[in-house]
Amino acid sequence: MTYNVMAINPGHNGSAALVVDGKLEYYIEEERMSRMKRDANPFRAMLYCMENYHIDALVIGGTGQEEHRLNWTGENSYQALVRKFNPDAKIINVGNQHHMGHVGSAFYGSGFDTAAAIVVDGSGSRSTIEWERMEGQDMYAYETESIYQCSFPGDFEEVFKRYAENQIPRIVETDREIDSTVTTVKAYEAVSMYLGFGFIEAGKTMGLAPYGKKDSKIPKLFYQDTGRGDQNLFVPQYPAGAYIDSERYDYLNIKIDPTRWHKDPSLLSNAQKNIAWAVQEETQKYVAELIEKAVDMTGEKNIVISGGYGLNVIANYYYRERFPELNIYVDPISHDGGTSIGNAKLFAHVHIGEENQEHPRDPLTTLYLGPKYDIKSEDIEDLVEDSMELTDVTDVDVAQLIKDRNIVSIFQGRSEAGPRALGNRSIVYDPTDPNGKDKVNTVKGREWFRPFAGSIMKEHAKEWFDLRGLDETPYMMYAMEMQPEKIGELPSVTHVDGTCRIQTVSQEQNENYYNLINEFYKLSGVPLLFNTSFNLGGQPLVETIFDAIHTLKNSQLEYLYLPELGKLLKVPNQE
């Protein structure tokens, strides 16, 4: 008899994961279904699981700050929803162990027998540390960085943890590090807000960083070798956000609206691009020191990384150069949504142990984990309006369309878990077009400086990029340097620093997408397609065929390719 564990992350990047007999079956973020960016309440994601599976246990994660209490029952609202469908389901609340969820997602995904797990996060769960309280003040500490020693199936030992507090308390007793400054991710968030982005839009800052350089006028962001932010520069606001006290520094005190340069590069100041460079440079070096600390404390050569900073593709590539002797696995769902996977697997292994059953190994081999849709040609035909054109096509036809420098969106199969589009919910284009980046950024409504990824046939990856010892990178977790002889051949996906965030694709991983890239290769001699997420700026990735067609109807996108059906939908351009 199967045992189904559903875990949820209530909080930004709200998500649900389903583990069946210890194996990951399903994962989705709420925003894909609600169409609300970073939706924190995974009710629709839960309903999909419950409509298709009996739920034996619900694990509620988050950070312990989301109550969602029903006044008339006293129950957690998620608990009440599960009870409606599965009255006997076991309920487990692990909201006070946020980093443990990150650890579970990374460790089980890696397939390692043992590893040191590193979590680098903005803020996780509140601590249970006892404080001497100042009268009239509530004081909390939030976990920010953790190191665990892990062994399969579920022995996770905390060996180091750093907390940061919302106010400066007087510490009673603790053997853990307590910090009144900003830490790694909070510094990144502060710089992001200074640049006019949201505090959880660090990816935009990462995209800007290569435009900058070392600048003596930029104050040093961190105290030497500590990872503690300069208290004169950064003002922490835990659990969410932080900001730069720019008025202390004439060089940083720019009066122009920071959002204006998002559209006009001529308005970008040296201070703005150079502080982006500085926060990238200093934070990745500190996390490298944390990796060294983990090795020293555990003796492990296997390292797994999760938490929000795990999505920093520049830093991930840097670690591979600095630590060639280590086996480093970075969780491709490092943000908070991925904790639902970790928590589901953790509890599943607890149950399996109680039943004295063999613990299944389930390393992550795919991110195509969204809902299963059975879409037929007649379903598409019913959605086609008079102004649209639906035709039969082959991969050869679509490859030619791309080579002729048309932007083509792709919809097929199950949606991708995490923030990266991997060919099932993607927009593709010709990587050789010198104007390609500006063209697609304009169509998507994105900032001019943001780079794009490339999807390359796995067998050709080492010809074009320095993989630094990797055989593949199927989840776009690294911004990789191009081979010297290939520089200049892929202008629309090559960033200003000569790197490209790449996805290696094999037939086994995604046959339809691989075949399309192969046909483009036959036509162009380039075994790579320009790839970006199928969405418009500020919107979630499309999830359903309805979302896909709606996006085309309300954008400058014209073409939607449905490789499973061999169909191409053309929608009139909305210019």
C-alpha cells in the first residue's frame, strides 16, 4: 500500500510537493496556478494533489510566521483543507525548521550518501533562543546561514548556525552565532532595493553586476572575513528586506529615480553598477569561506548548497574554479519553494523507517514535475479564434522559423519546477542575432541589462563552454565562460562578461526539445537555442495552454509551438 506525503511551503514562493513511497512525484508553485507572482498561499497547488492522490500526511513548512488560523475551529487553514478530503491524514508542522527543509531538498536531490549541507538564506525560522527583553520590545532572531552534516537516509546534524536579529538584544546564553548586522543575502537584498528592485529580485542585481568593476569610492560592504555587513552602510530589516543608508555617502546618494535607468542605460551611474559588482564579488567570496568552514567542521568532500543564494549562477561557477577537489551539488530549487520537497522527503523517510521498509534512493533526475495535462488537437482547435492561424508543422519548419529570427514560444508536457524554463515553458530565438537580447527584452518587458540563457545539445557543450569539470548542467545553475575560439558567435546569449547560463539537453531528458535544437543545428551550424522563460516581465511562467494563448494574445509574441501535437499557432502581433 502506497504512502503519500504532501508538504507545503506557505510563504513567498508558496508551493506543494507530493512524495509517494519516498519518491518525488509532483511539485508546483502556487503562482503558476493563481497567476499571482510569488503567491504565498498554496491552496490550488494542494488541491491538485488532493484531487489526484489520497493524502496520508501533510507537512506544513514555511518559517513559522504564517498562522492562517481559522477562528471557528482553531485549526490551521491548510490542515482544515486536507481534513476535508482526507480526515485521517497525519499533520506535521515544521515551520520552526525552515533551513532543514532546504537541507532535505539539496541532500536528497544530490544522491550523495553523506555530505555537508550549506544553507545561505535571507531569513529562515525564528530562533528559540532565550533573550533578556527590553521593556516594551519584541526581539527575534532569524536563521540566516547553516551547516549540517548529513548521511542517508535522514541523519542531519546541525554543526553551525548563524542568526540575525531584528533589534540588538542582550544575549543570555547560546553556543550559536548571533549577529546584529546584515548577512550575505540581506546585503544582496539591500543593494537590490537601492537599485530600484524588490528585495527578492536579487537576480536582477546579479544580471547588472558584470557591467561594474572594482571602485575605491564604494565603501567596503563587509567587515574583513566575517560575512557581517558594515553597520554604517546597511540597515537590516528582518525578516524581510534591508536597505542602504546612502545619505551617509555622497557617492551613493543619487537623487535620480533608480527605475529610470532600467529603461535608459545612459542614466546608469558608476556607483550603481559598481556596487552591484561589489556585492556579487564580496558575497561569493564569503560563501566560499563558508564552504571551507563546512569542510573543516565535517571532513566532507561532498557539499550541497541551498537557500536563496544557491540561485546565484555566477557564484556557483566561481566555486567550481576555487574548489576543483570538492563534489559540489547546488539545489536547482534553492528558493523557499523547494523546502516543500525537502520536508516531504524528510517525513517520508521517517515513516519508512517506522515501517522498517527499505529507504528508496531518489536523486533528482528531472525538473519536469508539474501537473499532467492530456491536451488533444481538438482542445486546441476549440481555443482558436478567427484571427488566429493553426497549422501542422515539423521541427524542421519551426527551426527555420527561428533561423529567420522569429520569436517562438513552446508549450509541452509537465511544467518545470523552480525558476528556470527548460524547454517545456520556454521562449526560444536565434542566438546569433546581435540584436537578439534587446529584441526579446523589449517583447517581454524586461530591463535592458538582463541576460538570457542558452539550451545546448549535451554532446556539444564542452566544444562551446568551459564546464569546469562537469559533464552536464541540465538545470541552468551556472553562468559559464565560452571557449575562447567561440567568443562572438552567440551574441544574443553571451553576457557582457563573456558568460552564458546554459542548459545541456539530451534526448533522454527532453526528446522534443532536443530534436528542435538539433534541427536548428543542421540549418545554422549552432547546436544551441536562445532560451528564456515563457512569461512577460513580472508575471509567473505560463502553466496551462490557456495561460499560453492568453500571453500571446496580450503581447508582441506571435508563435506558439506545440511539439507533442505537431501544431503551430500564430496569433496576430499586438503592436
